[in-house]
Amino acid sequence: MRFWGVRGSIPSPGPQTKRYGGNTPCVEVRCGDELLIFDLGSGARGLGDALAATRKPVKASIFISHYHYDHLQGLPFFGPMFSPANDVTLYGSPRDGKSLKQILAGQMVPPYFPVTAEDVFRTRLAYRDVIVGEDIPVGDATVRTLELNHPGGNVGYRVDFGGRSLVYATDVEHGTALDKGLFDFARGADALIYDSMYTEDEYRGRTGWGHSTWEAAVRAADASDVKQLVLFHHDPGRDDAAMDKLVRQVRKQRPEAIAAKEAMVLKL
Ligand SMILES: [Zn+2]
Ligand SMILES: [Zn+2]
């Protein structure tokens, strides 16, 4: 897998975030010939450019966790959407009686955006409403789905392929009855990508915003017995030096833990 965006809430580019990156969530996962993408935050633009540079048709399965701006703002700038040579399937959960297609269309309408999806997307495009809890086959990979505790709802995904597994659990607030379900869902995974936006101190002023802490990330990794903890959805205000410090703290408890960085590649 390759990380194209690791930052939470709002892009935070600049010299102070150069090493960890300032783009919002987008993760590329390769399972054999299959391309899976998790979220289309601002990092999706770079991924789209990289795919275009291969000059090959793109076949992609894109899983959207939820529809907050930071997970979707890259959609109108994701290059493969504009070529008829490509095949894109979008997966996401219906919310409040609206289908995935209706929700995504709502992002690209005046006065928020100059053109609509229908006007400009040229790829062969399928929208697939996810019934949370279902397993979705993608080639030889299986993508499992779980509801996470986040305002407005959010889907956690687990990919199993070739005896390896990863869990994408961003935007989750700890401390509810849903925690246990996530631990079971992530049980034994090779990598757990987990929302670690806050410290416990920061979290006290931000309960109900839908995010977790690095301390809760460590507890989740311990409880679900995962091999590697990957901190994710970094606070936009946490600069590179502060990120280094946070990682040092986490490693006192989980020596294998890493913080996701833009352009970082993880092989499982
Ligand atoms: Zn987010
Ligand atoms: Zn969110």
C-alpha cells in the first residue's frame, strides 16, 4: 500500500509538514492486479496523476469511508474520472435515505463547484451502495465492512488477500460499545491504520468530534492483537517535529508502530 494523504480534517501543506505530508486521506492498496483505493481526500490528485503517467487504462475500486470534506475533496480532481478508457467502481454507504450516487453528486453542484459530475466524468463509472456488514469481493481480495463511531456514520474496511490483512479505521471516536466490534474486526491483522488525531489532553476539549487519540490507538492495537499499528489522520496543526515526538511516545508502548507519511509504501 502507498499513502497519498495522511492528514485529517483540512490539507495542511507547508515547510512545517513537509516530511509527513499535508494532504487529506487517500490510500492506494494493490492486491495482485487489483487496485483498491481508500478515500479520495486531497491526496487523490497525486494518485490520479501517477496512474495517468503509466499511460495504461485504469481499473479501480474506490472505497469511501464517509463524506466529510477531507475524505472526498479529491474526487473532482482525480484524473482517471475524466478518461473513457478507465473503469471505476465507487463503494460507499447510503446515508439519510440518499444513495452513494446522490451523495457524491451533491458535492459537485453550484454554488460549491463549477461543474457537475454528470457533466464532466467520462470514465465507465459504477456506484455501489454498501450495506455495512457485508463482505465485498474484489478479484481474489475480500473487503469487509464495519460501522464505526463517527458523527454521520463511517465505514471501516478490512482487506484480506493472499494471507495478509489490513484494516482502515480512520475517523473513529473511541469509548463506546462499538470499540469491541472494531477489536474483533481487526483481530490479528497485519496492519491497523487508526485515527490518532489527538493526544488525551487535546481530546478532552474535542469529545464528540469523532476522533481518537494515540493512547486509544495503542489500546486498540493491543486489544485486537495486530502486528503493526499505523497512526493516521494526523492533526493539521501537528508539525513534523511534533509528529516525531508523538511517534517516540507511541513506540515506548508499541515499538513497531509507525505514523503514516505521504509517499510511504508498506508491503505486508
Ligand atoms: Zn476525516
Ligand atoms: Zn470525518
